Amino acid sequence: MEQRRAALEFLGPIRDQILDSVEVKAGELLLDVGCGDGLVGLGALDRGATVIFSDISEACLHDCRSIAGDSATYRLASATDLGDLSVDVVTTRSVLIYVADKQRAFDEFFRVLRLGGRISLFEPINRFGLTERRRTYGFGDVEGIEHLLAKVLAEMDRVEDEAGGLDPMVEFDERDLVAFAERAGFEEIRLNLVAEVTNTAWWTTRDWEVFLDSSPNPLAPTFREAMQTALARHESEQLTASLRPQVEDGHGTTRLAKAFLTAHKTTA
């Protein structure tokens, strides 16, 4: 429950910026690509738009259907193969980080948009701060436990590699997003980059148990799972003794960047 509340507090403004930046209007047809939990599409429904929820996961579509019901339509499709559609707006939230062929996805967005249509995309730029996150995971003090934390992070990397690897998540930055959009044929391209380096922890909880059951992305194991696999019991106790107070005090460092991109289809 706390994780969901914290997520909504963080994601609500992102959803609003995605929709506000292209002025989604009542009666428009919006395609929410990689809809996930439906946050963006549900927000568009609240504004009077007609919404198509699209995702590669039947479970995600089922969750969206359980909320939106017959007020929307649902399509099982990937970002690189959207099928026979014609829409006014395409939105994504943290979708392209999982897509290997990002240019093809932009080409698909352009293809399914009607003349005058718009895209509004949000993507984290995971390349920013990557080296530091791989060393400290955002903790402010890792002195004396560097080797233990390294074991845990190596286990996370191993599981992520087996699940498909991090390459699609870190192989691009904001300049690439602009280039993808331009090559696809979009015009009036605008990108807003927000980069943060702060002395506050990037995780959204001060509850140690909640932190343990969180993961940095869907491909990664939870911190608890990685500790259980990578560390002996006495090592886990030593790591916990050092990290738990930092989690509960919110002591850490945030190095994050996120990009909002909008563009228009002005020619066929």
C-alpha cells in the first residue's frame, strides 16, 4: 500500500505533463502504448478522450479493463508493431527503455497517427548517473561494505542479463530520442530534460522491509532476493546493519534524469 501511494505521488505529475503538453482534448482518440497500470490512459479518459490501451502483457490489459471497463478498448501489441490503427495522440511512459529497436517504435508512432496528430513521451535517461549507481546504489556511506554491496549488485546484474539485459535501458540518451523522432518524420519536436543530483535517497520509502522488497526495474530481482542469493547470513547481517539506518533516515544520493518529448505529424 505504501509503495502504491508513493508511486502515485511520484507518477501523477508525470502523467499530467504527458497529457498537458499535447493538450489532450475531449473526443480525441488516444493510444496509450505500453499502458502498464493504465495511469496515462485513465487520465486521458478523465479528460474526455477515447482511449485504446495497448500492451504486450495480457495481465496489464486485464488490470486496465477491470478499471475502465467498456469505456475503452484494449489491444495486445508491441510498440514496434501496433497494427491497423489511426489515432490523434500516442503516449508512452517508461516504455522505450524496454524496446531494443527504438527507431522502429518511433516509425510506428508516426504511421498510426493521423495528419496533425501528436506524440507525448516520457522516458527516464538511465545513462545519467549510471556509473555512480553501479558503485553505491545511491547510498551515502558504503565504507567497509563495498565488497558486500558489490556482490548484491552483481547478482542484480546477473538476473537482469538473463532476462534480456540492460542495454535497451542505458544505450540511449535525450539526444537519441530527438534523432529517432526526426528520422521518423516528426516535426515541431520539443524535449524537456530534467536532471537531478540531490542529497536525498532515490528510493521512495523509509521502511526497511518495503525497501527490501523493491527493485530498480521489472527485470531485476528485489534487493532482498539479491541479498539472499549473493550473501551468507553473517554478510547479510553486516550489510543490513550499515544500510538499514540509511534507508530509515532517507540518507542517500539521487542521480536521475528524465525526458519529456512531444512532436507533431504535419505531413503524411
